[in-house]
Amino acid sequence: MKKIAALIAALSLACSAQAEVLTFSYTAKIDHILWSVGGSTLQPSTATVRDRTVSNGDVVTGYFSIDTSTALVGEHTFPNLLLQVYLDSSSANAVTSKIGSAGPVTDSTSLRTLQISVIHASTGGLDGLGVNSYEYQAGNYFEEASIIFEAPSTGPGSGIDTSLIALNQNSRYEYSFVDYTASSFTAMSATAHLTSLTFLSSVPSAAVPEADTYAMLLAGLGVLGWASRRQRRSREVS
């Protein structure tokens, strides 16, 4: 009986220990801006949309967290790559950023949606991992902040590959803001390549166990009940 109970406990812990929340701090420097207004797209050194102003050279600071237990909600297959989207309101994903001294401030409490985007490419392509935080108000505005990592693919894969989180030439921060209330459509996007990446912590995810975990636990309880009844019968016979 004790061995069975210990086995069930071990299996339960093993399932929950597989998921973790990885948190990093980062810095970046804005080096490319696109600004769209009145149907024209420009590449200025400074862009302003509504009350958001971003300039080349602005330093970006913030942190992000990736919860590997986040549920898969969408999967799309294209020639030579697989795109997966993970989104779960109970997950611990997060993105914060501050651009310059007077620029936009984004955080995962004000931005409504947090998702993880994953690209698995065939050998020779680039695998990608991004955590995106965005808010959309219909007829008003759209704002998004993203941390993105890319690295040469080692072949077909699936799932959230946290080994891609590394400081290299393809690791970057992206910010965009679109204003729908102006008389003419206005939007800007800014890209900043990461200048530092610091690992802060890794903690077990608090995600709800998957359905197969519950099935395993229920099966284990059934075994315990069967063993208990068998033991009682043996005592009654003796």
C-alpha cells in the first residue's frame, strides 16, 4: 500500500515538475523606426503617434517571463515550417518595457493578452520563440510589445523550446502602436536589438494538471481501493 501511494505521489510530482516559469531581465536599443501616416510610410529618427514617442537610440529596459505550461491554442503548417500559438489566461507569461526616459511604458497588467508564438523550421531555416503582450480597443488603438528569439533550426520540432532564449544577433524587442481615432490612419513600429539578457529565476509552473494527469491519479486511487478491499477480505477469511 505504501509503495503504491508513493508511486502515485511521485508520478504526480513528475507531471507537475515538467512545467516551469523562466524569468529574464533585458535591455535593448532602438535602431529602426517605421512611421505610417496618411498612406505614406517613412523611416524617421523619431516618431509620435498620439502620446507615444519613440526615437532611435532610446534604451529599452524590462523583463519577461515564459510559462512552459501555457496551452496550445493554434497550429498552422506552412512549407518548411510549423507555427504554434500558446495562450492561457492562467499562465504566468509576462512582458514589461520602458522606452527611453519619456517613451511608452508597457506591462502585462495593462496589456490584455499574453501569448507565446513558436516557429519550428526545417533544417537550414530559423526556429523562433516570442512572447507577445498586446491590447486592442476596437476603433481606438492597438499596442503591442514583444520579445523575440531566433536561431538556426536543428530540424522539425514541436512545443515551447526555451533553449532559443539567448543573446545573439537575432534576439530583439519590437514595439508597435496604431491609432484608429485620427482623421487619417497613423501607426508606428520600432525594433531594438537586445544589448543584455540576464536570467533571474526558474520556478515550477502553477498550471492546472492536464486531463491525462487526472486520469492517472484516478487510476491510482482505484488501485488503492482494490488493494484495501483485498486486504480486508484476507483478514475476514483468516
